[in-house]
Amino acid sequence: MSWFIGLMSGTSLDGVDAVLAEADTQGRLQSQAHVHSALPQALRDELLALNQSGPDELHRAALAAHALVDIYASAVAAVLTQSGLTALQVKALGAHGQTVRHRPQEFSGCGYTLQLMNGALLAERCGIDVVCDFRSRDVAAGGQGAPLVPAFHAACFGMRGEARAVLNLGGIANLSLLGAQGEVAGFDCGPGNLLMDLWCRQHRGQAYDDGGRWAAQGQIDAGLLSTLMAEPFFARHPPKSTGRDLFDAAWLAKHLAGPVRQPTDVMATLAELTARAAIEALQRESPGTSTLLVCGGGAFNAHLMSRLKALAGPARRVDTTAGAGVQPDQVEALAFAWLARAHLAREPGNIAAVTGAVGGRVLGALYPAA
């Protein structure tokens, strides 16, 4: 048995999840400890601002990366304390970093993806081998660099004889399609919590709509929903990925121009957008899927889960990943522990059919512990 740590801070900017996992000889991981560390508001605001061009942004980005490493290192210390292990017992940690730009296959045809992280500093702070910058190699090989989780989802949730899908509802929503014969596909399908969180902060001063209670009080605006769903991204066929480069405050403001709407109805419509985009993409790309497993922060949104179940219909089971043995808020961090293990084993971490890369690649850069 070997021990790995996974660290994830996603598009929602709500905080850092750290998972300590035990890997068996076949590379299967089992979570043993989990810590969530909220991002300080000042750092959250700075990371959000760095998604756009601004003054002195290279200097600010470097300092933000250092501040993020401080939170990563504290989270690592906390999961080690929780488990009773020492840093010397951990083989490696996989750290995602914070995405601030994602423009694959653009400009020169290669494009780029940028996650703020200082792997060298994290290795110094933790005394553990650090694997990070997972997306860049896939982008260099002609891929989208995202989503990277389908390979892990297949290893963790795939079941021979049953067509399954995993829907991760972070800031952005992505689907992993796990075929009954072991085939794997996946893509970003649209906004997850990002737009709902934005609207909730603007109108209620709260980071998110707890349980979807506010959205549940509103009425879906059919005209607005139709306008939002007309976004060309939704109709594109995979491979595809997205982020705040598309779905941001400006995108939402553009679509809300015109008649004044009740904020509660807008919130209900944004929740419906997330659910409908996911289910329509699932129906289009994998109509035979019988089970949809939901993870990420959106899995705790009761209203959103109810809409997913209603739209999926009675023939498709919708549940969180907890029913399959992994808590929804631990799945993504566990995936990056799995990717760190794959890097050390020199195994491909991407699936070319998912990202559009020319082939499988060993992902990530290694910063050895001192």
C-alpha cells in the first residue's frame, strides 16, 4: 500500500479540498482523511480578478500563488494530523493549482491553460514530492487540457455491464461517460455553480445558495432560459472545455440586458440552466446511460438535484457519488491524488478521445522533496 494526497481548488473559488488516500497494488485509491479549507476573502477576490487582464498582474499572480501554497500546506498538515501519518510516509501529492486562464487550441493553434501554483515552494513547505501543472502536457499534445477526471472516474465508478455517467458540479460542470463495455468519454457541459454563486453574491451577499432554497422560491423564466441555452458552446460536440473565460459576469450581464426580472426568478433560471445543459448533453452523447452519479458542491444543492432527477426521467437513476463509496466533496481532490500516482508510475493521465490530444501522455511536473 502507498499513500498519496490530492489537493483541489476549483473554479467556484470556495476553498481547497485535501484528501489523503491509500492506493492498493492495482492503483485503486481509498480516501482516508479529508479537510476543507476556505479561501480568505481577499485571496478569493484577487484570484477572481486575475481571471482578467489588469495592472501588474504578473507580480500579483506570483504573490497569489504563494498565498495559495500557504493554504495548501496547511491543508496537507491537517490531513496528516487527522490520519496520524507523517510526511515521510506519503509517496507524493498532486496539486491542481488555481485556474485563472484557459484558452486551449487558440492563438498558435496550441493555446494555453494557466493554473497558479508554486510547486517548488509547496515541496519545501510539505517535505513531500509534489506533482502539479497537470493540464499543460495535454494542451501541448493538441488537447483541451480538460476534463482530466474521466480516467479516474472510470477507475473509481465504472461498472462492466452498466452504462454510467459522472456529473461533477463545481464552478463548471463536466460529464464523464462510462460505457458498459469499459469505453470512456467526457467533456465540460456548461456552468455548474459559477453563475448561481455570482448571482447569489450580487443580490444576497452570500457565497452560495445554501441547498438551493432561494432558487426553489423562484419561477423559471422560459424566455431567459431559451436565450441562455442559445450559447453556441452548448451545441458544440466534444472534445470541449470551458471556464470563466466564457461563463463570467459579463456573459450573464449581456444576456440579462433588457426587461427587469425578479432576482429570485433569475436564480431559478440559472439553476435550470445548469441542470438542463447537463441532462441534454447526456441525452445527446450517451442516451443509454442508466445511472448518473453527481459530485462536487452542486451535489449538496437539493433543488438542483431535484431538477436533475426530474429532467433525467424515471428510467435513469440519479444519485450522488456517496452511494458509490466516495463523498461528493472529495472526488476531485481524490482524482488529483490518482493523477499524482499515475505520474510516478509513468502512466498516461489523460484520455485522448476526451481531450482531443494526439495520444495518451504522462501528465504533470515533479518537484521532489528535499
